[in-house]
Amino acid sequence: MREQTTRQAQDGLTPMGEGYLQETWATSEPEFLNMLQTVWKNIDKEELVALTRDLIRIPSVFRPNSPSGNEKHVAEFLTRYLEEEGFTVQTEEVAPNRPNVWAVMEGSPGKTILFEGHTDVVTEGDSEDWRYPPFEGVIEGGRIYGRGACDTKGNLAAAIMAVRAIKRAGQPFPGRIILCIPVDEEGLMLGIKQFIKAGHAEGIDGAVICEPEENQLCVTQKGALRISVRVQGKMAHGAMPLSGINPITRAARFIVAVEELEREEILKHGKDPFLGYPSFTPTIMMAPENAEPQINVMPAQALVALDIRTIPGQSHPEIIQMLKDCLVRLKAEDPLFEAELDVIEERPWTETPMSDPVVQSMTAAYIQTTGEKPYYNGVPGATDGTFLHSWAGIPIITTGAGNRLVPHQKDEWVDIEELETACKLYAATALNFLLY
């Protein structure tokens, strides 16, 4: 059906791992390439920049008590925009003033590909610390500045413009393209969880997660476990510690034990070629948890929070059990040790085989778009793709414009040329996936 050319994927070093060789294909059929060129001609860089700036100018930091500081206004803007472009658009409220939006473009019967980009952004912090106003979308030096420019309103705009270009090209295609625009990716990912629970992810064959990855093709993601451990003690005068039970020293023993567990997991699982090493990181040590600390008062309790990041091959249930066993051991060594473990959030690691159609399609698209070999990598954190993959069983690949280190920083920015490349890459990926 197609003429294939074999290319070797990049075999250099990734930022965290060694990478490896991968053969792939990129069709050179004239009919397909002509179709691709027709679609690309319908991508207007100025309109892409304008849409990105429009999205930045709508603050969508989730602030429950602020009528203007949530995702509702971005969702309403995008609903109008997509309906005016002729898309079938649906919305669903996940929580008050927090609606998901998704748009569908139908072709003839075939496969379904989804592009996902979230509407929420993290706080801007103190806007006085910014060189450029965080919600104005300033252009300077070939960049767009503003909160969300990189993570991920620029890539959301690129996905929308890519699918719009396919629509405007007017050429028939098999299958279905979904633009999925959920809320709360920066929080507990309530938006994508609701999208899946409501059955909207059924029948999707592959998904592109539109996040700032310097247009590198990320085929894996670290998992995350958020754990809290509350160590109980007995309040006492600092001058008379034996009249109480010190939760701080006991929490410290647990932290040291966690460090040893991390070493054991690294020895057991080694270094992932894209994600590096797993990590067990204590991020909060608070004593007391909900009261005012005082230097001459031994508190009644201590809180330890862990941010555990996992790589393919690790078992989250096993890790949770190891932590519980650790508490049992500490109790056996010290009858006064009392602690309770709580799993706040679990986000499984994901891994999509290099041979999967969504990876192969984006690889081919990258070659067609840039004329270069793709750079494979992994996502050091979780994305909405985490749950599309683990809950809905959808193969995912993550990529988009934007320096990987820029998200959540002040003066966040995205390079305009890189954003245009991402837009073309998304369009080419959709066509490769649906047609082959």
C-alpha cells in the first residue's frame, strides 16, 4: 500500500538516558505528500500566534474564590472559536466553573486519534517579578511571553490550528480526530479523569499529549506516588522531653529508612534509558502539622510527605507495601513509634512501544516535517496522558514546542518558529496515523 523509506532514529544521548537505535518509515507517496503540503498551506503562523496570545490573555490559574481565575473563561472562548470553525463541540462540567471541552472531526470509518492540551496554568506568583506581564502575551525576539505560553497554551493552539488546517484543506480522510481540552492538569487531573470515567475515551486508538518537550518524541513517562506519613507523639516541655514522646526523631528515622529504600530500588531497576533513576524524595517535614511551632515545645505530631517518582518495571503496590513494612519494623524497634501512611495520589508510569502506530506515525511525521531524524526522550513528570494510558489503555506519545525547563518559571516563553513546527508535526501525525 505504501512506499517506505527506512530511517534510523537518533542514537545519541538523551538528557537522562542513553537512547537506542530505532528503524522507522516515512512514506514518500506523491499523493500523500501533496495532501500534506495542502494541509500545511492552511496553517497560518500569524493566526497561530494570535490564538496563543488570546489564550494567554485569559488567566486560567485555578483560584476557587476568584470569578476570573479559573478555566471557565478559556473553555467558553474555545467553545465559541471551535463552533465558528464548524467543529462539533461538547462541554462537561467537572466541578463548578471547571468545564472540559472537546471537539470532534469525523471522516469516513477508520481509526481515532486524540490530541490533548489542558486549559489551566500554574500561578504567576508575584507579577512584579516578571519582566513581561504574565497575562498579556508579549512578543519579543521571536518569542511569546506569558503564563501558559510554554505549558501549554501554545501547544494547545498548535493542536487546534493543525486540526483546523486538515478541516480547511477539505480533503477526505478515514477516521476521526478529537481535540480534548480538559481542566486541572496542574492539579489532581480531575478533567481527564472525568473524561475517561464518562466514557468519552472509548474507541480512541492513539493519543498525542501536547506538552512542552522541545518537539522531542517522548515515549515514556515517570510515574508518581504522593505519600503522607503522620507520626504521632506526645506534647511536652522541651526541657523535660522524657515526659512526652518526640515525633520528630521518629519521623527522622523513617526518612532515613526511605533513603535506604531508594538505594535498593535503584540497584534493583537501574537507570531507564529515557527517564534516568527512580527517586524517593521527602519534600515536607512539618512538626507540628496544624499548630504553631515553638522552640521550647515538643510537638504532638509530625508530618512527612514523599514525592516518589517511578520508572517502567517498578510496582506501585510493592512500593506502598515496602513503606508500610518499614513502619512495622520501626514499631518493632521502638514500641512508642506510632505512624499512619496515606496514599494521596497515584500516577502510574507509562511506556509506549516504539513499534506502536502512534509512535511510528509521529516519527514519520517528524521526518516529513523537518527532514531530520527525531530525538526520542521521556517525560520526567506526569501528564494527562498518564491516565489516558493507564485507565483507558490508549497508546500515547508526548511532544510539543517549548524548552523543557521553562514551565512554571517567571517570564515563561515559547519560540514562535518551534511552535509552528509543532503545529505542522501534529497535522502530519494525524494524517500518517489515519491513512496508514
